[in-house]
Amino acid sequence: MKYFLQFFVLCFSFFIFLPRPTFAIYDPLSVPNNKFGIHILDTSEIQKAAELANSGGGDWGYVTIPIRANDRDLLKWSKFMEEAKRLHLIPILRIASFPVDDHWMAPNEYDLVDFANFLEELPWPVKNRYIIVYNEPNHDSEWGGFVYPEEYAKVLDRAIEIFHQENPDYFVISAGMDASAPSSDTSLDEYSYFRLMNAAVPGIFKKVDGFSSHAYGNPAFTSSPNIYSPVSVASYRFEERYLEKLGADKLPVFITEAGWKINLIGDQYSNKFYLQSFNNIWNDSNIVAITPFILNAQEGAFRDFSFLDNSGNWKTFAREIMNISKVKGQPLQDKTPTRSYNLGPGNKSSAARANTDLPILSLFSLLESMLRTFLPN
């Protein structure tokens, strides 16, 4: 019995101190990076998104897409991630609540936990897992009918904690603001919003891994890139300088929305404005991704920004962007073992974790077998 106990302690110690895999985000600009991409609204648009992001000799461009709390379908989003890997696209997922009447529901901590658990099930195509924590909360319609920077700061702070604890490969990005929103009964200018966020959670912008910017051609979505102002396509530069005043380091920038109302400025100016912005404005060394809004709006509310016409063909300015020479990105790949998914009825989430338990189960099986040798029948 003495030898059995010694052997058991040895085996147990081996299990406890067995090296575990470690994870952490890496600087996406430390490797060749293709910053070009597009913002889409539906997972089915990923093939078309790749045509634009990886055109001009490029590879591993970006695609931004919202994922709503009431749209956490494992089969759908697993297929999206698998397609992203096949097409060499780096996904940026913007987590969202869901709309009710004329506003989006204000999220809470339970939403964050649910999102973290769900997203951990997905087969992410690259090591960094980019997520944006909600959208333009300086509008009351985006946050339960209220402008509440203090609450958003607390939600963002918890999101950083929850996602980094779930898997340190999550690259947590703060929400893009509406840079042109004034302080009014229904909105707050973004700099007041930033200041109140930092007052509520001191150092919040030192905690995020990157920040999202919405760099539209404002005022009126028609302004030339030659206009250099806090509401223009160069708005991110004003934002990052202000965040540095609040104590943030020079953060990686993700321009996840940008563009003009094409129907108002016409093909000639849309070509000129996009090319000028990519070549002369959106060329800062800390910009990771540029995903203009939007790929395909058809007859929806955003049709004036759409890169595709109603027949699904690229508009003239989009083809001009596709002709720009691009970098062959080389993002670090995800080393998580491939999971086996059994997505039949009643087998959504638990099945996705099945294969991750195999090393532990195998070790216990080995211990059991060895212990049987020492135990009396």
C-alpha cells in the first residue's frame, strides 16, 4: 500500500504540473498585413468579401460582421469561420444585442458571458480573435434608448476581463463612435463620451487591445478627403490623440466603417475620394484594418453606401479599389486542435467541446490502467 500511495502521488503531481498550452494576442502589425477589407451584414456574403479584400495580389484581408445575441447559431457561425479560413479572410466580429422597436437593447454582463462561451466554440481561422464590443453607444438608439457612457465603460471593462479569461487570444476592440454626433437629447459628442468613460473606469483605454473608428466623409457623407477635421475620413487621428491624453498607449486602429453616399457624389468623386483616402489618409503605420461600410445593401437603408449594385455587380469605385496593389498578409495561424462538431438536434454547444477533453481523458485512462496494476482484485 505504501508503494501504491507513492505512485499515486507521483502520477497526480505529473498531472497537476503537466505543461498547459499558453495563448496571447500578438501585434498584427508585426507580420505582413493586408489592411484591406469590407464590412458585411450577412455570413453568406463572405465569398464576395474575399474578392475585394484579397484583390490586387493581396491575401488574408479583413471582413467585419455583426453578430447579434439572438443569432448565436453554432452551425451557421462555424461554417462562416471555416469559409474565412478557406478564403483567407480575417474576421472582425462586432458583438451586438438585438433591436426592439426603435432602439437596440442595452446589453448586460450575462450577454458577455454567453458571447464568450459561444465564440469559444467556433473554429477561428487565425490566432488573434478580433471582437468589437458593441456599436456607436454615443447614440441613445444603440444603447437601450439612453446615452450612458459610464455604463458602457463598465461593460467594456467586464468584456475585456471575461474574454481574456476565456481565451487570451481574444483581441478586444472598443466600439466605434459616431464622430459627427452632437451633444443633444439623443446623442453625445464622442470626446465627452470618452472623457466620461475614463472617469467611470479610470484607465479603460489602457486596457483595450485596439480601438475601432468610423471614418466617414462627413459632414453629410459627401465631404472630400481634403477636409481635415474631427468628423472627416481622418477622424481616427483626432480620436487617437484624445485617447492618448486620457492615458492610452498608441493603440492599433481598426477603421471598421467608412464611406460616402455614392448616389450623392457620383462615380467620378467616389473613385477619387476612396483612392485618395487609401493612398494619403488611411496610410498610418498603426492602422490594422480598413473595412468600409458596406458590401451589399440592395434596397435597404444603407443602399447609398453599397459596393454592389442591385444586380450584385461591383460598382465603379469598388473596381478601382480592387485594382490597388495589396500586401500578402501572413497572420499567425490558430494552433487550437481541430474540433469535431456534432450539430444534430439537441447537440449544439456541448458537442463542440468534446475533442478538447481528449488529452485529459486519455491521461485519466492511463492512470486508471496503471493503478489497476497495483490495486488488489
